[in-house]
Amino acid sequence: MNASAAADRSHPFFSLHEHGFVRVATSTPHVRPADVAFNRDAILAEVRRAHEAHVDLLVFPELCLSAYAIDDLHLQGALIAAVDAALAEIVAASASLSPVLLVGAALVHGSSLYNCAVVIAHGKLLGVVPKSFLPNYREFYEKRWFASGKAVRGQSITVAGQNVPFGVDLVFASEVLKDFRFFVEICEDVWAPTPPSTLGALAGATILCNLSASNITIGKSDERHALCKAQSSRTSAAYVYCAAGHGESTTDLAWDGQGIVYELGECLAQSERFALEPQLCIADIDCERIVGDRLRLPTFADAAELAGSPAQTFRTVPFRHAPVRGDIGLQRPIRRFPFVPNRPEKLDADCYEAFNIQVDGLMRRLESTGSKSMVIGISGGLDSTHALIVAARACDRLGLPRTFIRGYTMPGFATSEGTKSNAWKLMDALGITAEEIDIRPAATRMLEDIGHAFADGEPVYDVTFENVQAGLRTDYLFRLASQHSGFVIGTGDLSELALGWCTYGVGDQMSHYAVNAGVPKTLIQYLIRWCADGEDFAAEAGAILHAILDTEISPELVPAGADGAIQSTEEKIGPYALNDFFLHHIMRYGQTPSKVAFLAWHAWHDAAQGQWPDGYPADRRVAYDLPVIRAWLEKFLRRFFAFSQFKRSAIPNGPKVSSGGALSPRGDWRAPSDARAEVWLAELDAKVPLEG
């Protein structure tokens, strides 16, 4: 990186806090049963370590000041006093440290002892949350020592000489970082049929925190994951869970120190389990995305209303803290290919599901039409290849011969021998009815009829020249469908619909059923590779499918130049990898252009960092710097918002495939065809630097 680029990293664009992120961590410090001074020092050591890591919110285990598994010692006066004194020292020490702290402690209120989470920020004790549900079964015996806090609301408690809010009705809200609002519950609370954090989320908390001392048994780690995943998904929130670890008493139990961070049902980070040394499990939570997701889910607001509008009855505890500004990196997994399956352990199942959504949609349409054939244009490119193998599988499942499919390759003025050869090889390998129609004579006649310069021998390769070819191909397919009592299978994909990269009307925008309309280009590439390497198609067409994957993406409508260079789609509209990234974050989450650029930069600026989809070719693992990302994002915004909607408003039926969304005007996306892009372009210009 040169000096000017390095200097640009001081731009606010590179600060995660500018984009609505909050850095959270779980910590499993060293612990000794009933040794409060030792535990206090161990907690402060972890706080300092979290401070150096620029953590905003730090969650400790349940009862970490005294240790959890100390039984009747919880009721000893000397221990209770020591815990109170230790909290005062932690509060004082926190004044110069950045994290907001959630510390587990047993505290007296009235005539009862409560299992509590103590919230501390920047030298102040903010409030105390008692545990609602006390386990009193099998190995647990908490009702022997503690009172339930499930009914504690609107009260206050004196801790370390300070009188602060006390109850299960507290939402803690940052005055510094917008949307940083958290709620606290303790261990068993999330195991309850009605976790307190559900109301906390409905009251406005974006981050739900759980201080836990859950002991470990076989399979319990999976149970915790399931609970945290479900709660974060159900409440449209982040869930931060921290369990007690090594050092707790093993008289009858064992501990693994599991830390987990989930956001909207996705695991962002988890700690090493059974570690001997303290663990910091760090993740950057996108609070802005959480708030945006709730705006798009009326069910969330309906649930809040049904619950009595907790935001009106819960108490908000404001706090100030000192988050670090500037570039501190981004600690969260960012998928380079958000539409592509990324779970190695379930890769085959995810690809199977995506592929068969298309197959099932096509089967149902075929059954309902009573057609005698399926008609499809085969170019030797990615989209028609994928549509063809979907059609082949639909025939197999319906017990129809693959000759039911009528495939036509239709060479034009720029069709290469390589793609035409691949088209024929693929049709032959799959055993469909295959024919060839040379569209050049008809195209020449049409160009002559309309007085186009190409008909007079001039090398004019404009949009009209391209659309004449694309339109004729579609026209032939529709007439062939009439002739053979069939219907036309569309081949255009989701990426092309987003960019308007299709010929409207009598062109590749139109068909009788668009099987690829919900599948972006990056997913199509991945699914073809999955089919090529799998059992179903590998033997007959695997090598051909790989050859098609290795072919330059081109509409092949303009003849090669004098240097032999062919028409390149990605040189015109940008890399599909970036366009699909932009599409996902804008369509699914409505994120601002500057945030999309920030995420894209972190995902793509270093090819050696982060994960690539399983099996992704090493020679295609490229990087994009910020100027390149910015330039293509600007073009995407112009095409997506101001140019291509009229094409999407008239698209044929086709199945939605990904939770990332689809662009059907009858489904995920509704927009006016005459909108402008200035709002998005202005935000991009104002907040994204030209270099970095």
C-alpha cells in the first residue's frame, strides 16, 4: 500500500462504528471458587485485554466474581461483602477502559439474595438485572440460595455505595453509538419457554446478552447453539452467550467456557472450548442491519403490540462510553459470495436444495400446462447450460424421455466455434432433441429492412445490431413452441435482471417460465460445478460442463475485434462476483451504498484472507481494491435503481431460490420503473473515498 492510500485509511469510511457495527466479546477469565480478590483481578485483566482489542461490550460468565459452583457459600456474609467491595473496584478501574462490562455477582436486595448481572460503563454502575428463572432440577439447586427476579420491575438497588435501577425491565442504550441497545438475561432464562430476552428485543434491544454458568454434558454445546441461533433469529437480534470455564469447582460438574455470538440466526464467532487460558471471543455485530431487518418484518412490530408494547413500559438506561474511532478492522465473517452455499458440512445438501427448487418449479409448470415439449435455446454459455440441466432433471423425475426437450443452438454474427461446439456436445450428451438454426440470414434481412448501416457493409455494432439477434432467437423459440405444443424455458438469471442486462420484450427477458430468474450468476456457476462433479451428470456431461465454466462470459453478439478480443460481459457491466455482492446487501437488507462498499472492501481487498466457497478454483481467487469496488458500485446503482426496473416489472414466472431474495414484482421486490438513482449516488459520493 502506498503512502497516500495508507493516509486515506484515516477516512471515517474505514471505521466500523460509522457503519452501525458494535464490537462485542465474551470472556471466560481465570476463576477460583470463593476467591473474590483473585476473580476480581482476573476479570480486570480480561477487561484490559478487551480494551486493547477495542471491544465495546464485554460479557462475563454468571456469578464470575465468586464463581458459580460454591453452593451454600453464596449465603456467607463475608463473601457477600467481598463481592460488593470488588464491584466498587471494578467500577473505578473501568473509568479509563472502553468496554461496557456485564459482570456476574450475587447481590442482596431487601431480604433476598439475587443472582445478578451488573452493568458497568466508563466508571459508572448503570444497573443490575436479576435472573428470572432459577433451575432447581437434576444437578441444579439455585432456589436454595437465590430469589427469582422475574417480577422485579421499576425497582432500584444499592451496590458498591451507588443506588441504580434494578429489574428485568431494563434496556441499556448508548448515547454514542446509534442502535447499540442491549438487554441482559442469565443462563436458564434462555432455556425457559418464554425467555425474558424476547420482551427485551421487543422493547428495542438489538443485542441480547446471557451470562451463564451452564455446566457441560454430552450434546449440551449443540443445545446452546440451537437456543442462541433460534433466539437471535426469532427476535431479529444478536445473541451473546458466555458460559463458565476452567477453574470452577469440579466436585460434581465440569465446565467448557463456551462463548457464542449469533446475529439474525447466523453464528459470527465461538470460543475455544475447554481452554486452560482465558478466552476472548470477539465479533462485530451489525446493529444497523438488525434495526433494518425489523423495519422490513411487520411481524416484529405486531408481536411488540401484542406483548403490550414493551418499549413503553421498559426503562431505558442511557450510558456514555468511549468507542475507538478510525480503522480497527472488522471482526466478522463476510461472505464473498452471499448467494453461494458456504457450509462445508452441508454443501451437498444446500446445492441439492437450490437445484431442486428450480426442478420442482419447472415440473409443476409442466404438469399444469399439459405441454408436449419444452423449448430452449442453447448457446454454450452458463445460463442456458444450467436451465438445460434443470430441464433434464425435471424430465427424469417426471418419467419423461429427455427427447421431450427441444434444444436449439442459433449461431449469429459473433458466435464462436467453441461455444457452438460446447452447445452441441452438451445437447448430445444429455440426449435431448437437438437442432440448429442459423439466424444470420434472418438478421441480415431485418437489418436491411430497417435500414441499418451493417446491411450496407459498415461495421456498426450498436445496440440495435445486438438486439436484432437476441430478439430473433426469442422469436424463433416462441414460434417453435407453438409448432411443437411446448413452452419456452427462460435462461436469464437474477444478476442480469438486477443489471437490466437482457433484451426487453421479444428478447431473452421473455419466456413462458424463467427457471433461472431467482438464481444469480455466481450461484449458477457453483451449481453447474456441483452438477459436473456429482453423480447425476458427471458421467455423461461432466467434462463439457467444466469446459463451459472455463469459457469467457460473453453475449457473443458483436464480432471479435482485430486483435481477436471477444465481447466481454464483465468488462461492460462489472465482475459478477461484485455485482452479486452489491445486489444481496441492497436487495435483502436495504443497506446504504457506503456500507455496501465497506463490506465489499473487507470481503474482497485481500484474496489471501477470509474463506472461499468450497472447491472454488484457486486461479480465480482475485482481489478488488476500493477504487475498483467504488467504480463498479456506482455503475450498479445507476443500472439497478434508474435503468432496469421496467424489465423486471414484466418478467415471467419463476421460482425464488435464495433467502437473499428475488426480483419478481409479485414477490420480494416492488419498485417504480421511472425511479431515479440520485439518492444512492449522492450517499456514495459523500461517504466513500476515491482511494484506500
